[in-house]
Amino acid sequence: MYTSYINKDLITERSIFPLSILYSTVFCEIFLVMEYVAEKNKFDLVINIFYKLTLIVMAVNDILLTISPTLFGVHLIGVYLVGNKFNVAYLHMVLLAFFIVRSHAKSYSKRRFYFFYIVYFIIAIIMGIKVDCNTGTIGVILFTVVYILLRKVQLTLKPWMVLTVLIISCMFAFTYEAILTNEHVQYFVSEVLGRSLTLTGRTNIYKAVPEMFKDHWTWGYGYGTAYIICDKYVGIYDTQNGLLEWILQIGWIATALMLVIIYISFSKLKMIDKKENLKEICPIIFLIYSFSVLASVEITITYRYFMLVALVYCKGIQAETYGN
């Protein structure tokens, strides 16, 4: 709110201070509600509700998308029931994670679990391709691979590891030139993904970072200004990088405080002493890892991301209170 207040006269295109109050209120509410859920020992109930709601919404979205892609109007091509193509792809990832958590809570048989997971996975891939969201399709595969390979690795539960992955991923904005000179990376981008080596204009944004952020590294331009600032400097509507998006809006100090919140939330996992109980939260953790990696080239550090972090916090608090 402070960053938006000091910039309210600089940005005249929209009222950023009231917007910042709204976002800050919702952000706090997410964690307060999750703390209440933990105190009432209702984590499993919340996951069950989230799973069912996500399943229903995505089923309707996918049916409408398949039957009538332009249902929402010819002038809104690329807009679907749940929003843009990224929402379509990312909510399928969320559905996969919630399904795994619920399957542990309900003690599904292996046959039932694998059947439904494969069905959800295939639908997620098909929908990602259908809406032309490569990052979402990669995210679905990434989440599945990471969960299979790392679900028993305790190191992934450490708060510092989560932050390390997020920060290193978002450093891509400063290291992309060295990475894109690799011939294997070039082949993957141009031949497999069918994209140019500018990464759909992302490299142009990263080149403009010094000019965009000049005199605004500390406090940013205020919440909700990324669209205005990026359009002004590069003609694109966001930074295409998870952490840069926040630094541009609220500065590095407030962004660092957000990272502290993530660290504190994951530190609560030390209260969970049984591997069986950890299995229930691991899918959420690896979904956070997946979104952290995707943050290197997309805006994935959003309400959705912090809702997942709040669920981790909730599980830790519940374990501290009830031992489960």
C-alpha cells in the first residue's frame, strides 16, 4: 500500500492506491482463513471442496471450449470461462495436485488413482495444446515428473530450497543471453515449441529492464502498474517474469517481504513428523515448485500461488496443533 500511495500522483491512468488496499486485504484474508481452517482441523475438508469446485469449473470450461471456442464473442478470442489461456492450463495443474492430495486422504487404490490421474493428465495436455499455451503444457509435464521423482526427497521441503528455486528461475531475465546461445536450448525453443528465439518478445522486455526500473528498484511504481509501464517502454503488457513483475510494482523491499512469508509458511512443515501426513501436502509443494520454475518466463506468482503457499502454512499449523 505504501508503494502505491507514494506513486498515486505519478500514475494517472488508474487509481492504484485503492487497488493496493483491496489486494492487501485479500492477501491477508487468505492466510487468516487458512489459519482458522488449521485451528478447526479442517484441512482435508478444504482440499475436498477445492478439488470438487476446480473439477466442476474445469469440466464446464473444457466442454464449452471444445464445443464453442468463440462462445464469449469473436472479439474475445482467447478468452474462456476461467479467463485466458494461462488460467486454462494452470488450473488443470491445480486440479492434478488437488486430486493427488484427495486420493491420499481417501486412500484410493493404485488402479483407481492411476486411471483418474492419467485421464486428468491427458485432458490437461490436450487443453494446453488447444489453447496454444506451451508453458502450461510444459508445466503439466514438469509437475508430474517432479512429483514422481522427488516426492520422497526431504530436501524439497526446506524453506530455503523453495526460495532458491524461485530466485534462480527468475534470474533468467538476466541470464537469458547465455542460456539461449546453447544449441540444445535453441533447438528446443524453435523446433519443439515452435517459437522464435526472442521467446515471443520476452527478450525484448528483459533488455528494457534497466530503463524501466530506473529509480524504481526500491519502491516500484505501485500495485497494478505493470500493464501501464511495460506498455509504455516495450509495448507488451507485463514483464513475463514472476519476481520482476512484483519488483516493478512494489519494489525489492516489499518483494523480499513476500519471500519471507513463503519462508515462514514452509518452515511450519517441520511440525509434520509423519511421512504419511507429509504425503498429503507434497503435491501442493511440488505444484509451487512448478509455478516457481515457470515464473522464469511467465507471471505465475499470483493469488493462485499464494493460495497454495497458504495451504502449506495451514497444514503446518494444523500439525502443530493436532499432530496430523
